[in-house]
Amino acid sequence: MNEQDIQPTDTAEKVTPLLTATPSLREQKLDSYGRSYATGRRKSSVARVWVKRGTGKILVNGKDSSSYFARSALRIVLEKPLSVTERREELDVMCTVKGGGLSGQAGAIRHGLSRALVLYEPALHISLKKSGFITRDSRIVERKKYGRRKARRSFQFSKR
């Protein structure tokens, strides 16, 4: 073999980077009222969430979020996507939620709100994905099995 056969090729110059100014794969989806809609789920709760431009009002089942969720921790959970994306004072949120308890309902609203924000403004997907709000939390209560006291708990054994 000659040294000429082992010469490095200029493949680095020929390869074009794939990520140079690629347009967003997601597009904005709004209804005729200028709202985006998404469904969120957590445990056995399902939330339907609408997002539109406004003053920062959050309505849950026709009530203000502070009156529906009395615990401040639950209000913080559902407002987290708005605070991460810094859209707290710009958008109105209206949602209906049913099923499960208050904690599951707050998580369902957070999931639905995150998905609706991505449909309203696709550029927010990166920050919401990094925070873990887009992914559905798939943990649900395990069902009770036949012949057991609970899902896994067995009946107490008695020798005599």
C-alpha cells in the first residue's frame, strides 16, 4: 500500500449537518375561538383543558382554581407549566375534570395544560419536555385479586 491510498478524505466537509435551522415539526392548532384543546390524564382522573389569550384566569369546572383546590400545593402543581414557560399572566385556562381525587385531578390538569400549551405555542415543547410535564404518569391503582384481601395482601394465616 502506498501513502497515497491512506490519505484522509474530505468527508467532513461533504457532510451537511442535519439540525441546521430545521423548522418546528409541530404546528399551532387553534379552534375558531382562538383556543387550543388537549386532554390530560392522571390516575383515574381525566381533564379537558382549553387555553386562550387572556389575563391569567384559571377556571376548573366553572369555579376559580383557588376555590376548587383549597390546598395551595395542588394549585402550585397545576400552575407549574405556566410558570415554567412564563405565560402565567398572558393566558386564560378553562378546564373540566372528573374522576379520582383532588391530587389526581390536579395532575391531570397539569398534563392537559402542558399538552394544550404545546398546541397553542409549539416552541414551548422543549422547556415543557425537560420539566417532565408532557409525559403521562402511568401509575394507577393495582386491582384487587381474587382470594386476597387487597391487591397483594393475603388473608391472615391461622395455624389453629
